[in-house]
Amino acid sequence: MKDATKCLHSGYTPGNTEPRVMPIVQSTTYVYDSTEEVAAVFDEPTRSLIYSRFANPTVMAVERKIAELEGGVGAMCTTSGQAASMLSILNICDAGDSFISTSEIYGGTVNLFAFTFKKMGIECIFVDKNATDEEISKAFKPNTKAVFGETIANPALSVLDIERFARIAHEHNVPLIVDNTFATPILCKPFDFGADIVIHSTTKYMDGHAVQVGGVIVDSGNFDWTKGNFPGITEPDESYHGISYIDTYGKAAYITKARMQLMRDFGVYPAAHSAFLLNLGLETLSVRMKQYCENALKVAKYLEQHEKVESVTYPGLESDASYELGKKYLKGSSGVISFVIKGGKEAAMRFMNSLELASNEVHVADIRTCVLHPASETHRQLTDEQLVAAGIEGGMIRFSVGLEDVDDILADIEKGFAKV
Ligand SMILES: *Cc1c(COP(=O)(O)O)cnc(C)c1O
């Protein structure tokens, strides 16, 4: 099946007289005929459903759909994108381990990696994604267990050279984990370029309607865990009567461990109703992504030629630093643009306050157009010097293009400029 078809049909196939739509199985628990059967499930929890802290039929239907869209062997949903990032690392890093991340990643992920993981004894080594292979290789330590990056970085909007990072990771026998939130599997399938694990904040384009926060981890099944130093996957798990994930689950070792061990222990599993809503978003993901790309490219081109605009960042523009990488990895540049308005912070705030259609909100990738002013909102704690160091100019505006008629979006932008 092609992506548009998978969006509608993967994950759930009703049998004769069964409901057309995957039902919301709103139950915490599942009934068994005998204690022996329950005991068997405790020994081997993937046999059948037992408790909705780590598995539920409605959520699992969505997991199968996302796994098929990404081309992976399995997926596990989480209650947020943050939980997905956290578990993707904790599944292979213990206290005393380290991992490498590109520095251009989502701000919430930076907090998790640089501060919270540090308290847990896990070190994140940040590298510049434009560094040479040699420089990146030098960042590896004997205890380094993974490399992490974002397909289209939020908010930098730069594109990751996935093949290069996969090659470097594999030379050091560790997996490449890619946050594919902004691209979605419709615009990029990181596994096709050598990535091993993909994560998403499903809160963004996958849900698309700004109705629920969620995340997902997808396993390609391609990484050879026996080559590196991953005792958690290759050695017996004491908490499961000495199961070895690699011996028992083979290609699905990573994702099965994430569910059986980490989801069991942390319990950050979405409710069935959330998965039902996420599925509604996924059903139209393919058509929506095409329209986001089309609208955003028109808006980016319009901004680029505007006299009140200093610069525009959007991988779909030929003038953009990521244009060539975008051509290689993306089937479209998604819907988020950032641009710098002439006149700094004051002009940016006046522009934003004058918009009528686009809403001021701390969100991106909504179905409706929304704007954000990093200097006065998400990054307001930073001093002017810190803002410069973080690459955030006072006049920078993050513009998340929605699915309204693009002529109405452009007219709204013109209203904003008229007030500046
Ligand atoms: C929003 C976002 C996250 C965090 O996801 P939440 O669902 O908000 O927890 C992670 N990565 C990227 C790229 C994001 O945009």
C-alpha cells in the first residue's frame, strides 16, 4: 500500500460484521478463564493483553499504523513527545553512559538531555551538525550508546544529513535515533536512509488538530544490537525471569524491551480515547502534509521578496542553507517557516498583534495558522546576548502555516506588515 492508503487502512482490519472504525476499548484490564493463563502472561507479556498501563487494543492499532507508515517492525505510543524522547534513550542508556545529540533540536529535548538526564547520570554530548566526520567521531566515548538528531530541526528548520549521521553512528556500533516530528513519514522515512529508531511528537502534524499531546517510538528492526555494547538488550532481564530480548524477540528486541520494561515501570501510556483521536488525524495525514507544503512554500516565497523582511528560513527555498539536503531527504518542506522582520523585537510584536487570522499560540503544526515570537515568548528568560548566542533575533517570527486558503493567509500577513 502507498502512504495515503496506509493512513486509512493500516493497523485495523475489521472482520465480518465488526465495526468499520477501530472501537475505543476503554478498559484498564482484560479477563482470563484461569489463573494459569494469567501466570503465563506474566512470564511472557506479549502473549495477550493484561493491563492498559502498557498495552491496549485501540492504542496498538495506531501503533501498527505508524509502524507501517515509517516502515518499522513495531511502535509504541507514549503520552507525549517528551516521553518518547526520554524512553528512546533510557531503553539503551544506563547511569554512567553517554549519547551524542546534534545541538539543533527542540528546546524541551535540550532540557531533558542536558539537565534531567544529567541528574540521572546520563551524559548528553552535543555536536554541531555541520562539524566534520572526524570532529563528530572525536565526540564518542567508550560509554556512548546512541546518536540523536531531528529530520527538520525545531525551531532551527535545518535538515539533518541522515545518511551521514547513520554512517558515523554505525562506525561506532551505536544506533541513530531520529526525531521525525516535523517531516512525518509522509515527507521523510528516516529508515530508508539508515536511521535505526524514529520518534515523534504526535502532538504536531500527526494529530494535526491541536486536540491531544502524544508521542511514539518506532523501531526499524535493522540495528544489530549484538555488535555493540547493549547488555540490556542482549543479556537476561532479571525483572522478567531472565528473558533476553534479542534471543526472544529478534528484530523487535528494542521496541519489545521498551514496552515490557520501561512502559511497565514508568506507565506513560496513552488512553484509548487519545489514540482514537490520534487515529482520526493520521487518516488524513497524507493529504494534509501535501497541502501544508504547498501553502508554506507560497508563503515563504512571498515573505522572501517582501521589503519588510530581512531573511526567511524554509528548506524549500532555493536560497536556504538546507535546500540541497531537503531535496535529498524530503518530499516537501512541511509547514513551518521562520523569518526575521526588519525593525527587531518591537516590529515583530506589532506585526503579530495585528494579525487577525493567524493566532498567537505556543504551538506549531496545527491545522490553523499560528505564530510565535521566540524572543518575547518561548525564550523570554534569555538576555539579549544569550538570544544572539542561541541564534534568536529579536525580529524572528515562527510562522506555522495552516490549511486555510493560502490567499487568506497572505492577506493576513499583509495586514500585519501594514501596521509595521
Ligand atoms: C513538540 C516537540 C517535541 C515534544 O513533544 P511534546 O508532545 O510536546 O511532548 C519533541 N520534538 C519535537 C521536534 C517537537 O516539535
